[in-house]
Amino acid sequence: MSRTLSLSLCALGTALISVAYLSAFIPGRPMWGAWSMIFGLASLCVGCLALGAYRAGRRSALLTWSLVVSAAAIVTGFGLALALTPAEAPGARLVLGFPVRTAAVLYLVGVVPLVLLPMVYALTFDRLTLTDEDIARVRAARRPDAR
């Protein structure tokens, strides 16, 4: 994912979140405001993650797909919590000990990126982090009086 696309996702996410906050001033709390917040959060999270992982001239399809899956998990988790019925009955179904809405947010928004992104980082570490040439360039650029 390029730096331009990462910055664009950050800007889009910020704009969508701003629209969601502005929708709070509209009487009746329109549903599009909540969906704007969901898509804004997903865009901003993925944009910031991609911006941090960006290295000029080094692309990784695995990293891109992990960011897409993370965005889909965030939208699905928050979307399910928003779309499901608001009231949980005392005998409602539980998913691994949690009500369905809570489980959707906890497992999709929390666990999927928490497990997926470090695994992808570990798999792509040698290709996407500092190379020997990068380290040599940093050492050559250090101040002579810092020794």
C-alpha cells in the first residue's frame, strides 16, 4: 500500500468520523451517522497502520491483505453490534460466554487484528524492515561527535 493511499485513508477516516459527530446534532439521530463512524474508524485504523508499515520500494501483498481483513473485521464487528437487536434477553444466546453483540465487537474488532497483524509482521520482517544498507546509511549519517 502506497504512502499516498495510506494518507488518503487517514483523511477519509477523519472526514467520516467528523460527519458522524456532526450527525449527533440532527434530531432523531440518523442511522447513517453511526455507519459513518464505523467506516471512518476502519479507514483511519487501516490508514495509520499502513502508514506505519510503509517502506519506499518495498511492497507486500500479505501486508495489504492483512490490512483489508482487519478493516473488514472492524466494519463487521461494529456493524453486527449496530444491526442486531438492541435488547439482550436474560436467556439470550451466548458466544464463548458473551452476548452476541459483545462477542462480535470483542472477537472481530479486538482479537482478529490482534492476532493477524503481529503474525504478518513476523512473516514479513526480513523483507520490510531495515536492511543492511539502511543501517549502514544511518551509521554514516550520524554526527562525528556522537562517538
